[in-house]
Amino acid sequence: MINRLTIILFTILLSQLSLSSLLAQFQPGAKQIALSNSDVAASDDIFSLFGNPAGLSRIESRQFGIFYSPSPFGISELANGYAAINQPTNFGSFALGAMNYGFNLYRETRIQFGYSKIIEEKFLFGISAFYQTLSIKNYGTHNSVNLSLGGIFIVSNNLSIGFSLHNPLRENDYSSLTTNFRTGISYKPINDARIHLAVFKEINFPISISSGVEYDILKFFSLRFGIQNNPNTYSAGIGINYLFLQLDYALNSHQDLGLTHQIGLLINFSE
């Protein structure tokens, strides 16, 4: 067991840039991952805090969410979990979240605070700041502070354009918090369906294009599909909405690393 963990840690250290690039493209939220994170223009739940913070303004009441990926690519040591809660006010929407990733030899933790406000009814703006700790056994601990910015422009009831910028305060070329930018559109051809398209660019890596489709086949049941290149991944998922609860599941397939399962739960508190 120790040898396996040592190999995993050594692999992470050797490929930190490529690993962080892969994880950066898949921000938390089972719904978001099922759509290959193509829904940057349609962010509307508490996981917007980590993706496009502008989407926090679309949450009408307090919402609590948890997300868990128990064994990314079949490796339990890469397990990661997120939790967040928001509070809408007359001055905008505030949110607080946390993240835990890794195992006892390699661990990343994060505390994140976000704020979003609707400007002139058609434009939503959001910003979040976080404090992240990277701890590697026998190698020490490194602390980082960074930001995320996001915006959503509502063109019409059926069309929106969005963007997000992450980690603009880049420390150096070897930082695990790589600067990346995502922009995209979301279109609603009919009431029960939405189509997403997004472009993702990270420093030192090629452009990645993703698209996704979600369809409410029943009042309380949704199907989701997504696809992305660089790297080539395919994703799918379901959403179940009942009363104040929303349960989401996603399955992501990487061309080289295999399958990853994710699950998320949202709890909506009425005012």
C-alpha cells in the first residue's frame, strides 16, 4: 500500500502542471461536469462560486451544496470534495465555500468567498477570492491567495453570453494555480432544453472547446450530455429535483485515464 501511495505522489509531483490543467478544466458541480463545464453562460447554482461567480445572482434564495468525487480516474487518493452556501441580499449575493483534495501525503485545501450583483438587469458580475494551502509530506506547505472573476450578459430570455477568469494573480510558471479563461454561450431552443458551447484557454496549454446539452424529460428529471477536446472527454449525467432538494450525478470519461464518477446535492431554503 505504501509503495502505491509513493508512486502516486511521485507521479503527481512529476506531472503537476498537466494534472492541474486537467483539474482546472473540470470545476466542481455534478451538473457542470456532466455538461463538460460548457455552461459558463448559464451558471445558476451555488457551485457558481467556484466556476463563474456571476451566477450567484441567479440564486433567488439561500442554497447549500456539496459535491464529491470519490475516486477520480479510479484513484481514491485523488478524491475531492466541495461545500458552499450563499446568502442573497438587497446589496447582492454573498457566498462562502471550501474544498478538500488529495490524501495524507499530498493535500490541497481551500476557503473561498464570493460576491455577485446584477447590473442594469441584463448584466451579472461576480468576484471571488480564496486562500489555498498545498501540503506535501516531507516537503512542507505552500499558501496561495488568488481571485476569480465572472460575468453573464443576458441577451434575451433564450440566449446568454458568459465568461470567467481564474487565478489572474499568477505567482510563477510552476504554480499549481494556473491562469485560465473560459467564455461561452447558452441557448434555449425550447422550454425544456438548453444548448451550451464554451471555449477554455489556460496558459501554456492549447485551446479546448466544450459543448453540452441538457433536457428536462420530466418535471423532476433531467438528462445531460457533454463533450470536450484537448483532452478528449465525454460526459453524461442526470438531475433529480424534488421539493427543496436537487440530486445530481455525472460520469466523465477521459481518453487515457478512464472513468470518473461525481455526485452533488443542493438544498434550497425558502425565504
